[in-house]
Amino acid sequence: FLVFILPIIIGPELYRTYAKLNSSQAETIQMLIDSLEVKDKYTKGHVERVGMFAKYIGQELNFRPYKLKRLHQAALLHDTGKLIVPNALLNKPGKLTDAEYAIVKKHEGVTEEILSAITFLKPIAHTAGGDHNKIDKAIDVKNYEPYIVSVCDAFDAMTSSRSYRKALTQKEAFSELENNIGKQFNGTVVGALKRALEKRDETDGAGFETDI
């Protein structure tokens, strides 16, 4: 509907500028995702699934279109900082050492730095790249976006097979999420993801992976 009504409301020339800007932004996001795929093929599939799960939750929580769009962008770009992580660590068979984990952990801050340097992505930099592995009591409980990215990231990681371990079942993954509500994950967000998948009759994890 907007495609047809916008040119009338804002004028043909301004609409062309608007459309060009949207296209340029989409190309920038795709370039970052493609760069991740070149580095590590698994990462692209991961971020696309995290983006999809984030949209599910946003729809479940009745996010408005623009807010939903920004959430989806943040989810797609949450691993941008992994561009600095050596491939040997990303796909290392077995457990990372403390020193190796510290290197991988740096990607969160780097993601925030990279996105903060791109004007139109700066507003989502913290949602995409902040360290949201612990519930921050100082954050407004209505500001669910950082927790949505965290839950989707964890859920996809648990329900996907990697070089160092096999996928959990969807039931096992939700059990893990629910056991850490209030400590690591937000309960409203976890519940929204569970409802969204049930409504779509969608199952992920061991035995249901689309890309192993």
C-alpha cells in the first residue's frame, strides 16, 4: 500500500530520494552479511535465522512496522564483530580456552563500534552489539530489543549443530532458556518466541535442522 501512496504524499522527486536511500541502506546491510559469509559460511545462516526469530517475537509483541524493521536489522547484524575473530576459533572442535573465549567475546564490542560508525545503523548499535548475557535491571523493562536479540542468538546456537557439538532439540533449548529467565534471559521474550513457533507449527533443533 505504501509503495503506491508515498509518491502522492511526499512528491515524486522526494520519493525517489527516499527509495534510493532505502536501497543504499539495504545494500550496506547485505554487504556486511556477505562479508561474514565469506569469512564463515555458518555465520550467515545463523544471522538470517536470528533475524527471522526476532521478527517472530516483534510481531508477537505487536511492534510497529518501523520498530520491527530496526529490530530485524539489529538481529541480522549482531555478529558483525566476528569479522575480527580468527576462523580457527569460530569453528574450533572442542571447548575454547579462557584466553580464546576472551578473544571471541570481543566481537560484541566491535559490533557496536562498527555499527556506531555508520550513521543510519547507530541507533541499533547497542541492541546489536551490546553484552546482553545478563539481565540489566537498569534497562527499561519495555525496551525488549536487546533481550530479543540475546534470546534468538542463544536459541539458534543451541538448536544448530556446530563443529564442537550437536544441536539440542527444541524442547531442550527452551528448557535451557526458561531455566535462565531473570538471570540471562527475559521471560516475556522467551514466552513470545515459544508462542510464535507454536503458532507456525515450526520445530528447530536436532532432527529438524535445515542446514547442518
